[in-house]
Amino acid sequence: MTDVTIAIIGAGFSGLGAAIKLQQNGFEDFVILDRGSDFGGTWRDNTYPGAACDVPSHLYSYSFAPNPNWSRSFSQQPEIHQYINDVAETYDIRSRTRFGVEVRDARWDDTSQRWTIDTDAGEYTAKYLVGAVGPLCEPNLPDIKGINEFGGEIFHSARWNHDYDLTGKRVAVIGTGASAIQIIPGIADKVGHLDVYQRTAPWVLPRADRPYTGLEHWAFKNIPGYQKLCRLGIYSAHELVSFGLTYAPDVLKPAVRAGKANIARAISDRTLREKVTPTFKPGCKRILLSNLYYPALAQDNVEVVTDGISHVTETGIVTVDGEEREVDAIVVATGFHVTDSPTFEHIVGRGGRSLAETWQSAGMKAYKGSTVHGFPNMFLMIGPATGLGHTSMVYMIESQLNYLVDELKKIRSQSISTIDVKADVQDSYNASIQKTLRRSVWIAGGCSSWYKDADGNVTTVWPGFTFRFRNSLRTFDTDAYTITREREEIS
Ligand code: N01
């Protein structure tokens, strides 16, 4: 058994960021546990052809670790993965990280006032637990009849099988979300035939992606403040979008024109144009960016199938009209378990109640996206109501890190043994978020999406300007919490 003061689960952007901030603030006794073999989280796991970020590189990076060497305006997965690993090296976090360790469960023990973390490499105990696994870590395999009987190759977008050569093969891609619209142009030229199973057509806008010039690289390196200015410019433009998403969806009308023009530029066939034209308001689902997606759909060897899937056979996919389309391989690009992640069952708080049970009865709620009543001394990175559809999650992560570090400093300076957010504070915080959400495009936009839970409530996204989130997390508000010191309640 290993005892530490702070255990961080997950070595992606948020877990690594937490480790760096802890170290910088004099917290030496911590460990990161990660089931993978490297830093990067989702940017380590998603290696599908064409994987890239749809937030510009200079904003999609830590503010404390700017990278003047980004090769292009929107980075591709290998470069982001490398960046995260380089940052880990710079701050010497590798020696504090245990890779290849699968966390089986984490349980709060009121008697010892510690978390017990059971892993396949032994047990850890910790005074404080930071859950940094991210909402997009558990692949969602669709519950399609017969899918397990398929005799060809089948894999999820986040578990790409690089040993399987798609050259000349008949391939089906199920889904047309952010992952699929990058995969499809990434494989269309290589495969023999590609069927794209589209349930809902997404809004796809042009992507202003280009390599940086030598002069720009010189400026990023040599002109003081130039990179910061670029970040600020991108950030400010994105904040205008957040106004549209939350308060005035009509502000996003130009996206309809841009999306339709993007279709018209690439697709001349009228039937195909109609098939891929979305029927909901832009922003309701994530707005996607690509200059390559529609040209790929227009290729002769690519077909968009809009008849629903009835079942899968040993040799292919049968649609509801009874037609079977034979394929050699199926790529399942059907997203992630976000509001129903299996990890929720394995985090067990006071009274032996899991996060899954807690959220099943009361909805997925946290205070400031970070702390959950009944789960003392626990902090969730990218918890409920922190997700975004339009700007950098790294900004939200850094906002949470301010709050986390201030909390831990107060725990240290005030000799606090347990700290648990008050239920009424958590409830009123979430009620106010739900009130803001009522006007938002996620509710009023006429779509279903992973932003909503099974009851149709939007529990994953932050509504409004992201600087408001940052401001509210600048200081840890101890009075929102029940605190015990040496097992005695003090406030
Ligand atoms: O997953 P998704 P994703 N039968 O849930 C369809 C981030 N990300 O992996 O729309 C048939 O968005 C589903 O159809 P519908 C980003 O935050 C970022 O693509 O529900 N189809 C949809 O088309 C993103 O939002 C980047 O009708 C089924 C698709 O599968 C998040 O990850 C890149 C189905 C799932 O889309 C998730 O994106 C990649 C079924 N049974 C990901 N079930 C960048 O930064 C689901 N679908 C660029």
C-alpha cells in the first residue's frame, strides 16, 4: 500500500496541469495514476487518420507553457501529443507518474478520512483525490443488434487499429460527429468503397487551417507579447460565439449561410446536398470545422447512407429498408459515455454511495464543476457544466486549477481534515446554471446531443462567457463547504 497526500487519476491535459500547479505551489507528496503508457489522455488515445484539434493551437495550450513552434494554426494530434509530453518533461512530472496502472475504484473512508484507491498494481491511500480522467475517455459502442457477430474488422474511433490496412477495402463509418468528419477524408482516398452512416447531418464550417510562415515563427519567438496577443485575439472571437450559443442563438445565423456555402462549394449533386444539410440550429450540436469533409463525401467511392441501421450481420450492415451492404471493416465513430460513464460507478463517497447512484437520482451536478456533495476531499477536473462547444477546454482547466490550488492551500494552512461542499450551495449553483441554459441553443436548437443526459437535461456544458467561470473560481470559497478539523465540525 502506498500513502500519498494527493492522488491524481489521469495524465491528460488536466491531470498534468494539476501536477504542475501542485508542484509549483510546494505540494510535493502527490502521484499521478494513468492506465496508458504516456501523457496526453484523449490526445494519446485518439490516433485515427486526420485527428486534429478544432481550436487554434495558440489557445489550445497551457498559458504557462506557450509553444512558439506550433507548425500550423490548427494542430494535428501527433503535435499536440508531443507538446503535452514535452511539457511533462520540462516540469519533470514523469517521475511522479505511474503509467500502466488501471484504477479499479476509489472509496472514501470516513474513519480514516482518506480515499482508498484500488488499482491493478496495488492499493493507494490519499487524503485528497483529483479525478482527471476527462469526459471523453470511455468509448460508446452503439447498441446495434448483431454488432458482436460481425466477422470483419471493427473498432472504435478512439481505439484505431493501425495494424489493419484499409487499402482497397469496403469500409463503413458509423456516425458523423467531430471524429467521423476527420476520419472520412482521412481514409476516403485509400479505401475501395466507403459507406457513411449518417443519423443526423452536422453543421460543418470552413476551417481556417494553414501552416505558419517563417516570419510568424520568428515573431512568436522574438516579439515580446506577440503570442499572448494571438491568444487574446482568438479567445475574444470565441467569446462572441458563446454569447450566441447561450443568450441569442439568432446571432449564429451567419453560420447557416457559411455551412450551406461549404456544402455547395464541394457537392454538386442535389440529392446529396439535401442529405447533408442539417435541420437543427447551429451550435445545438458542436459546430464542426473542415474543408475536406464535403469533398470526400462527393467522391465516387463514397456513399452517404441515411436509412437507419436495422442490424449488423456477419458480413455487413442491414438498413431499415432491408438492404444489406457488405463491408470488410466497420469504424464506429459513435462518441463517448459522457453522462453515463462507467467510471461513475467506481467512485464511492460517504455512506458507500457511488457517483453513479448520486447522479442517477439527482442529475449530474457539481459545485463550480469541481466538487460534489457527499464526496469529501475530492475534486473533479472537467466535471459537470464545464464543457464547451466553441473554445479551448484548456482555459476551463486552468480556471479549475486556480480553484484547486487555492483549496489545497487553505486545507494546508488551516489544518483541515475534511471538506465537503454544502448540498444547498451545490443545488442553488446548479439551479442558476439551468436557468441560464433555458435560453440556450443546446435546449432550443432542436437536436439531441451528448451535451444532454438520458432525461434531456443539459448537464455537461458551461453556459455563457468563459471569463465568468474563471472569475468565479479565482478564490476558493471556504464558506460554501462543511469543514472538519481533527474530526470536529468547525463551520
Ligand atoms: O462523437 P459524437 P465524436 N447509430 O457523440 C452517431 C470531441 N472531439 O467522437 O448525431 C448511428 O459527437 C451520432 O449520431 P447523432 C468534441 O468535443 C473533438 O465525433 O446522435 N449513429 C453522431 O453522428 C466532440 O463533440 C475533436 O444522430 C450513431 C456520432 O455517432 C466529442 O469529442 C475531434 C449511433 C457521434 O458523434 C465527441 O465527438 C473529435 C447509432 N447507434 C472529437 N450512436 C476536435 O477537436 C451514435 N451515432 C476536432
